[in-house]
Amino acid sequence: MSAENRRRLRDWIECLALAMAAVLPVHSTAAEEPALLDEVIVTGTRQSSRTVAESLAPIDVLSAEELTKSGKQSTRDLIATLVPSINVSNGGAGASFAVKTVALRGLSGDQTLVLVNGKRRHNSAVLFINGTTQNGQSPPDLDLIPVSAIERIEVLRDGASAQYGSDAIAGVINIILKRSDAGGGASTSYGQTAEGDGETAQVQSDLGFALGDGGHIHLAADGRIQQRTDRGALNTSRLYPLVNGQPDPREATADRHTNHPGQPHVEGLNLAFDATLPVSDALIVYSFATGAMRDADSWLTFRNPNASNNQAAIYPDGYSPKLLLRDRDYQIVAGVRGTQFAGLNWDLSSSYARDAVEYEESSALNASLGPQSPRHFDIGKLTAEEWTTNLDVNRSFDTKVLSTPLFAAAGLEYRRNTYAIGAGEPASYVDGHYVASSGPLAGVVTIPGSQGVTGFPPSAAGSHARHDVGAYLNFEQSLGESWQVALAGRYEDYSDAGDTTTGKLSARYEPIPGYAIRGTASTGFRAPTLAQQHYASSSTIQIPGTNPVVLGPVQALPVDSPVARALGAKPLDPETSTNYSVGLVLQPLAHFNVTLDLYQIEIDDRILLTGTLVGPAVSRAFSAAGLSPNQGGFYFANAADTTTKGIDLVATYASNFGRFGEVRWNFAANYNKTEFDRITAPPPELANAGLVLIDRARQGDFTVGTPRDKFVLGADWALGSFATTVRVTRYGEVTQVSPTSPTLDDTITPKYLVDLDVACNVTDRLKISAGANNLFDEYPNTLKAGNQGVNGFAYYNTYSPFGISGGFYYARLGYQF
């Protein structure tokens, strides 16, 4: 046997032996390499030479290698896994099953700004109406960015509206695309849950090429097929009408497994490219883009055969509607940047983005059309477009006063947004006024519209647009070797939401090398989205306070609609915020780094979705508008002021055990608490009817609906061609608050989840790995009987920050070009 073959055999034996004994933890959220604190960052600063260690605000840098050491299938889940101050929404009905959000520092998903290569990422066209803690939001969809295209991710955990504009109240997620002009890689993975369902296959690939003299183009593609998981309970309700006062014989033999909550079926393809072409030594043309196609579908709540939302002639045994979302998304950015223009570095760019989502339903019906109702419906289409143009300039000035130059940056931005709602086919929304003349449901008024999600009617359809002009100034200065300060200011003027001015002051003091204190104070804002102002839809959801569960039609009402105005709605104002943070940066040893940051975020005029409004006053408002009175409604309002306080801790340590390899340890934690300082009193139209604007369930979503604390302990162990990663994540307590009674509040007790990834480099280019997300198959608590109802759809608590599908086990094969 040759020496090379003996070496490979030895490596394989090491892999096998060590894999069997691999119980040592492994991984890091803030530093894959000890030198990562010296890595130059581009988020939270306009300078091109500032490092992580020098940052005036807390920032996490996630490398491409870290993103591959997990079985997570999306950019969103990867970020939430590696950054403890980020949580992901996992539950909800309607369209919220398909698009998930990331929430930074206990705030909402739309209060975190997402950038790609430093340019603003567009929002999703989907608005969460029947979600859990992320109700009423339409943030950027991170799942539509291919993981294989990502070089690194920078997460700025600090308010940055004065630097970047609207939405950056909680912070900024900046995704940096790969820019190499050669090489690349490909991988394929497959996995399934411990229950044997949820099979997921994924293929990823990227490749770089040289372009011209010193330029590049880097291409990337991800493809994924994900099957459903099924975590429903048995339907114990009476399914069929009584026969002569006695149970129908079919009750004894009926299939009681009628509901299928869990992860959706998803088929998706994500594409991306990044390219630059130098024109001269001082001028570079660049472009980058992402594009995605995604079809996702999921079962909605089962409709019993004896209910007024069924036609027994079509579904004698009842039915579960299936909702399908067809998402087509792209964003393309083109620009030119240069130097040596009046001593300025400059960057002129323009970005156009479009997200279009078509809604369809199958295995459904419109009961008001009687036995002739269709079973498949085109519900309508949502389209969001964004066109943004930026001019940024910067340079350093010798002030003749200080020993170091003053760095100054300035910029202008123009942004135009449009939001369009396309009506569904008539059968999806019309009221056919069918009333049975005989049988158990004789004389019963049937529910109009396609069941589950009703089609968008012509009254809801239309296109809405606005534009925004912004300008900013930014100054950064070193005051000797110990002090660094920065000042930023921004002015924005929205055509529909007015103007605002924000500012930020940051400072960092390092009296002793390796020991620094930093702090920021800033104001911020978030303009209401066009979707929040104009979205209108109808769904069949649970009516609050009904036990057993009663499903009824509920409308999302635009604030300027006649019904919403009759219920006291007013035009939306921007949210405004004040952020404070102070932190320590400690490097007591060469490979030991600790950061500790305390923060407080005060938000005024927070835009919230009201609770579900039902009752006589609501019925009268619908009747006055010529609509069916047998429904409820909700609308958006500047409904509250809140304060969020918290602590972030990140500690990393690298140790070398000689022939036993190297281990890079990490501990990261977040604690946050949100309180309501003020809740807007209900308008007279609601108060006189005994209704409130924000019920206790909506309040609970923000105070206890996400974990107050989250801890991640992990390490990376590397030995020869073998590496293992183990990560232990503790999610704190979460409570789903009942809108009506404290006795129905449902709590998820703290849970520990273990993730494992074991990898072996078979050759310098070929790597195999296997692992598990949620190794020990942990589930959230089941709901109380009073919240489960009897149909079996509500079983596990969907407020779970780690989902309801249990453990996922996978294998992956990767090759580097």
C-alpha cells in the first residue's frame, strides 16, 4: 500500500473512531477564527478600515464556513441559530406558514433592516395576518437568498435609522455575497424528522469567474424540496348530523386524523450573482442580483361535514382546504463607484425589486354557492415593488487640530414603493346566498367566500404608491489612541407619512489595550408599510372566546375603509424610537474575547394589529357598508408605546490541545424584556361597545410571546481531517396569552435543544458530514384542552421558537472546485 493510501486509510479510521466518541461540544457564533475580531466590517460604519474589535456598536460576523456547519435549510434559520438575540416566527395560519420572520432584540421582524452588499433589501408582498407573534408584518424574506451565495453575514445589534433609514430600529442584518473570481463548490444534502416525515433534499452550488482585467462574476444557486410534517391530534368532535336524535353510524368508523398542522410542502429555487468590472484604476462598474421561485402549500383547518361552511353533497366526510402560495421574487442592483473625484470616494447605484405572490386554494369550496361550488380557487395576487437610487460620498479631512483625520460621509436616497392587490376569481369571494331547504342544515345561513382564505374582492383590489427622499451625514473621528466617536444624522420625507429627522451619537474608549467601553444613543423611526395602510382580505379563523372552537369570517380592514373608520380607525403615523446602549469589550487573553452590551429601546406610536373585533357594534359597521354583518374585523393602529430592555453577552475562546486537536468555544446569551408604557384608549366607537383596541392576547405577543432569554453554548473541535460541531441552545419560557381568560394562557416551559454536525474531509476537496438539528427530538408543550378544541388542529403550542416538528437528521456531501 502506498504512503498516500496509508494516510487516507488512517484518516478514515480516525473519522470512524472519533465519530463514535464525538460527544465534545463545538461552535462559535461570533468568531470562527481568533483573528476574526481583526476582520474589516462594512456595517454600522462608512469607513473601509474599521474592524469588529474597533466597532462602536455590537456586531456579529458569521462566516460562510459557519453557515455550512448545520442542517438548517435557510438563511433565516442559520442566522437565528448563530445569533442568540434573534428569534424566528414558526407558527400561524393562512399565508404565514410560508414566509417566516426574524426578530432582533425582542422586537418585530419589520423593525430590523435587511441589506445585501450594503443595499436595502425589499419587503415581502405577504402580510402576516394570522401569524403568532409577528402579526401584521411584511418584512424582507431571507429564505429567498441562496445560502451558497453568502460570503458572510454581519448583524449590527443597535439602532441605526440615522445611518440607514426606516426599519433599523432594532438593528441591521447585512448579507455580503461571494466575490471571488475563481473556484466555488457544490453540495447536496438529505434529511428527515425523527417521525420519518418532513423529508428535505437540497442542492447548492457556486462558481466564480474572472471578468475583464481584475473583475469577477460569481454565480450561485440553491434548490430545495421540503415535504410536510404532520403533528395534529385526533378529531373528537361530532362529525355528522344526528339521525333521529342518535349518532350517525359513520361516527364509529370515521377517520379522526383530519387535521395536519406542521411544516409546509415547499419547492424552491434561489439564484444570485455578484459582478464587478474595473473600467480604470479609479472607476469600477458593479452589479449583483438575487432571484427566487417558491411554491409552498399547507393544509388549513378541517371543516366538519355538518358545519355551515360545508356542502355535504361535495364533501360528505368534511374537508381540509389546502392553501398554495406561488412566490416569484427578484432584486437587481447596478452601480458605479470610484475615487479621485475632488478627493472623494463615491458610489452611485440603483436597485429595482419585485415580489409577486399568487394565492390559490384547492380541496375547498364556497358554501354559499351550494352543491355547484368549485373546489379550486384563484384567490388573488399581491405584488410589492421597490426602486431605490443612492449616491454616497466620503473622504477624510485633515482638520489641522487633531492628529488623525476626520472621516466624513454624506448621501442621498430616493425610493419609490408600490403595493398592488389583484382580485381573485368571483367564485372565491361572492356570496351566493345558498340556503338549504331540507336536511339538518335547512334554513342555516351559509358562509360566503372560499373557505380558509377568502378571495380578494374587487373592492380590495388596487395599486398604491409612495416615494421617499432621504439625506444623511456621518462623521467619525479618533481622539488620540483611546477615544473614538461618531455622529450621524438623517432626514427623510415620505409622500404619505410625513418627514422625520433622526440622529445617533456613538463613542468607544479603550484606556488599556484589550479593554474598552462603548456606548450609543440614537433616535429612529419606521414608516408604516403600504401593506399596513391598504391591505384588505378575509379569512375564516377562530373567533375569540369560543370553546369549543368556532371558525368564522374575519376581515383585515384598511384604515381608510368605511368599516374601519366606523370602528374608530385613523391614518397611520410612523413609529419613532429612542435607543441607548452601553457595553464592554474585553480581550484579557490572546484567544479569549468577551463582549457585554446593555440596551434600552423606547418605541412610541407602535403600529399594531388590533385584536379580533366582534359583536353588535362591529356587525352594524359592516351592515352600514353594505357587507354581511356576520363577521369580525381588525385593523392597524398606532396603538401603544413600549420599552424593551436587554443584555447581550458573547464570549469566545480558542484552545489548542496539541495532538488532540483544536477547540474553539463559544457562549452567547440574550435577555430582553418588553413592557407597555401606554396603550391607546379604544376610540368611542369601540369603548361604547365594551371593546378594546389591543386585547390581552396582542399584548402578550410582545411581552411573553418570545423567549425572554436564550443561551447558546458550543464549540468546534478540529482534528486532522475530522471536525465536529455541537451546539446546545436553551430557549426560555414562552406564553401564548388568551384574549379572554388568564386560565387559558398556555406556556412553553424552557427547552434545551442540541445540534450536532460531524464532518470528515475525505480529500482536500471532498467532504462528507452528518448531523442533527434538535438531536434529542424535543417538542414544545401541548396546548391545554381548552385551547386545543376538539378538531385536532391545535395540539402543540405554535408559539414555539423552534417549531413543532421535532428532530431533523441529515447527511451532506460537499465538493470544492
